[in-house]
Amino acid sequence: AQKEQGLEDSPEKFYQDLLQNGGYMNIPELARLLAENSAMVFEWLVDNGLPSFRFEGYPGHSVLRGHRSNKNSGRDLVDTLFEQLKKRNIQVDLRTEVTRLFLNDAGRVVGVEAIKAGKNVKIQARQAVVVACGGFVMDAETFDSWVPAYAGAGNLTGDPANSGQGIKMITKYAGGLATHLQYTGTYPYGLELGARSGPVCRYWYFTPLGAILVNKEGKRYANEMMTPTKLTDYLAQQTEKAHYLIAPKSIWDEVFAKYPPGGVISPSSPEWIEKQLEEKKWLFRADSIVDLANQAGINAEALAKTVTEFNGYVEAGEDQAFGRNPKTLGRKLEGTPFYSVKMTFATVLTMGGSRVNTKCQVLDPYGKAISGLYAAGETVGGVHGNMYLGGCALAWAHTSGWVAGMNAAQEKA
């Protein structure tokens, strides 16, 4: 598909992009495993019923290689795999919690214990066990313990079963090595309306038009156009781990005219947004910058100065503070009313987990493969380094699942 569009790509280019984006903290052999096999796995999905897709750009990729379903739904991927399960008559036990691994005297993993319909059951493995049950983003206690930089703040988003159970189970019962636990896919766009939960605001729809991000002190603290997950590191250093989008009516209206409300602040509706603006907890609207600052709890004098300075940068065509691309300086921050959105973290995935080799066999602390045990997807740590490259969490899920499954299937019964 890339060749049809004249796009020149290669596993080596992909591999180098992974390393550079991941701060060279990636486990090299796993990054290469992803780079060299993801195209084959994607083609398998297409050959087995994946609907039409389009290319979409992501920051950090040197070549256009992001593939997105034309339905904009991850369900397309799941449905394609589920059809294969039915076609191959593979049994799936839903709502069945695995609680431990069993090893024989030789140290080989030979089965699992699980809770099914309220009863403890023991399941013997015919060949091997593959642990592919996600990360730990939905267990706040575990998350805060393993990711101190983002502890105690921000939304945790994902399947409720992403509790870290798989990673802990591998370590407790099989002696598997855990790695890269402090690294996550955390965005600086969460509205924490509940206990570690709430919608998200895609601020990057506003900033290219001229909106800015400021801290509680009313000052810009970074280039707003950097990759969102990289901006998160700067947000972690701000007061209350919070920042504020500042936009005038013209920018606010243009964004909501281009995108549905639920796509800008997700999930939401026009009525919900209006209600939040009236409640003045996370969304604010005012007829002056000073009034906006006072509502949001921002230093009003400093914010007024910041807005004046930024308008000067727009006029001059040069961001003298943070070197923002002149094309993204957009228009001046003027024209009432003004809007602000208070945001903190939103973590959508964790990047730490069990260490594996290129066969996706789980390794112990000495680098020895644990016989009969494989891991895949978010249960595995280290492939992304310290920052995941857009689209590569799904790419790794499918690629590592393929590799783990192919190798597990070759084990002797």
C-alpha cells in the first residue's frame, strides 16, 4: 500500500524512528522485531477481512506509515480476529480471571488456575501458556507505585482488567523479570472530573490556530506544538500538575465547527460543555483575560502579560520564547469571549512489563527463557523505550501476539 502511493519505507527506517522516539531506552531486539514483522502482520489482517483503511501521519514517524480504519474504530481489528477464532473453533472463556501459574519440578510452566463462574478451575496447557492480558493502567495503587512521576493525578483510561495481574503473576510464580515499569503513554489532556477519571480535551486542535498553554502562574512553559506525550514530562513539573488552554472565541468556534463536540472534548455533548462552562470547574469563559484568569485560578497579571507577549510574537512571525513554528503561531489572542480548559494527565497505556526475547518467551533476571511461558502486548515491557511512537502500541499488540502464538504452537505437547 505504501509503494502504491510512492512512499519509500523500510524496517530499518522504522527501527531508527522507534529508537529515536523512545530515547534509545528501547530493548533493541524487540524494537527490531516490531519493525521487521509489523507489515507482515498487518497484511495478514487485511487478507483475513480487515476493512478499508487510510494512511495517517503521526509525530515521530519519518515516513507516512500509520494505518487507520476508515471507520475510525478499533473494533475493526477486534472483529477481524474474532472471526478467525470462530472459523478455527478456538474456545474463548470470557469473564474468567486467571490467578496463578503452575510450574513442574523442572521449572516449566504447565498450566494456570482461574476463577470461572465463581469456581476455581485448573487448566493444563497442552503446549505452552501465553500471557496477554494488558498492562496496569487501571489499578491506581499499582500505577502510582510504579510511575512516581505521575502519581496521584490524572485520568487512568482503559479496560478495567488492566490491573497488572499478568505482570505480577509472571514475576511471583515464574520468576520473570519486569522492566521499564516507570514508562507510560500519558497525555497532557485529561479533565479529572471524578476519581482519576474524566473526559479528555484534544488541545492540539486549538494550538495550531494560535491557542496557547499556560501553567497556574500564567506563563507558557514549553512549545505547545511538541509531541503530546513529550509535553507530559514538562507538565509533570508544573504546579498541581495542571495547565490551561487559552483560546479566544474565533479559535474556539473554528475548532467546534470543524470537529464534533465529542471529538474535541471526549466524551461530551454541546449541552454538557455548556453546563461545564456554567459550573466553572474545568471549563471557563469570560469577557476579558483577567476575568478568565480569576475564574480559573491563574495568576491574572502574569497571564495578561503572557498574552500580550504572544500577540507580539504573532505580529513578528517569531516565537522568541519557545521557538514555535511560525506557521503554528496562528492569529492573535483577541476577541471575546475567551475560553480556558484546565487539564492534567490522561494515561491510556503502560509500557512496562515482563521482559521477553525475540520469540516472546518470558525471561528471568539472568536472561534465561522460562520454559513454556510466553507474553505479548502490553504485558511486555521495553519495546517502546521511554516514549511510545503513535500507532505502535496496537502494532506491537498484534505483532507480538503473532510471534508468541507462532512459537508457542511449535512447542512439544
